[in-house]
Amino acid sequence: MPNTTILNCHQQQRYGSIVCDLQTQKPIALLENRTVQEVSNWLRKYPSIQVVIRDGSTEYAKEIRKGCPHAVQITDRWHLFHNLTKKVEQFLKRAFLAIFLLVLQS
């Protein structure tokens, strides 16, 4: 089993998981939900998985640790850049506010 990525999808508040092969970039499994039990059971069937790319969910992190404890977990690009953008925005807001206040005091 090649390395995988686990994506979550939802429609009308029903969540599921799409498991994709990182080498072929094709879906290899659709899981009905994103419970710890469902994902960890699926991962246990494929002990050769070495890398799992996932969203920032702590629930998924638990699932992966239970089902495939030796796998390296990596945050997917979208969530990585989304979270980075939020942190940079927060930093810039504070920095500009501090500069603005300094200018007002001058």
C-alpha cells in the first residue's frame, strides 16, 4: 500500500473520508464517516503506509496514531497555508495597530 492522504468531505452535515494514493494522486477508498474507529480500522489493514497527509483535525491525528502509529503525519498544503495566512494576518493587525498608536502619540 503506498502512502496516503486522507481528506474529509461533507454534505448536509454528514462527514466522510476520501483516502488517496499520494503517488498516483487517485482515490483508493471512501470511508462513510470520520470516526476514530472507521479510519483506524481502515489504516490497520495497510501496515505498510508510511506517510499520511491530513487536515488539521485532532480527531484525525488520534485516528492515525491508533491505526498506523508508525506513519509520519503531515498537514496538507491547503490547511498549512490557510493557518499560516491567519497567523500572519493576526500578526500584521497587531503590528499595524502598534505602529498607528505610536504615530498618534508622536
